[in-house]
Amino acid sequence: MFISVAKIRSLAAAWARKDHRLANRLLSQSTQFGLVEVLKALTLLDSGRKIREWEKRMKRIQMQPKVKAKKIGQIKSNIDNLGVIRPKVCVTFSYYGHTSALKLQIPFPKFP
């Protein structure tokens, strides 16, 4: 089974848009979408919450009297790594509701 970034992005975008019909249709193709793709899509969608969690942890550690630079460096590294995969969501909504759109921009991960 071939893991494709496009498959992961499409599943994540369907869940972000709350398009359950599309998500169910994608998941019904068990030969194309396995556990790996589902977990990676969930990681992609959960990255914003994890960034906030690490930022809170960093604030808490910085308030302590003795802080090792290595510990803060590790936390900043985790935040930066999650920021790379975090999807950018742009919402367009008009005042009277005539136009509404959800645009999900998921960046392509950069591999060394």
C-alpha cells in the first residue's frame, strides 16, 4: 500500500469541512486508506491544539527559577515542527450569508 500525502490531505480536508459523506466514501476504500493515513490525517488536524499545549508548557517552564536552555530548545523545536504541518484555514463568510466558503490550505511537508 502506497502512502500518499494527497490522500492524507484529502481526508483531513473532508474532516475539517465536516463533509462526513466524503470522508466516509474515502474511508470505504480500504485498499487506499489504511490506519496509517487515518492517523496522519488526525495528526495533521490535531497539530494546532498540540502547538497551544506546548506553548503553555513553555510559559510554565519559563516562570520557574532554574530553566535549562536545552529544555526550552526542545520545546521550541516541537512547536516549530508542528507549525510546519499545521493547516492554514481561511474562512470566507459574507454578512447576509450569500457567500460562505472554507478554504483549507495544508502545506506540503518538507523532507530533507
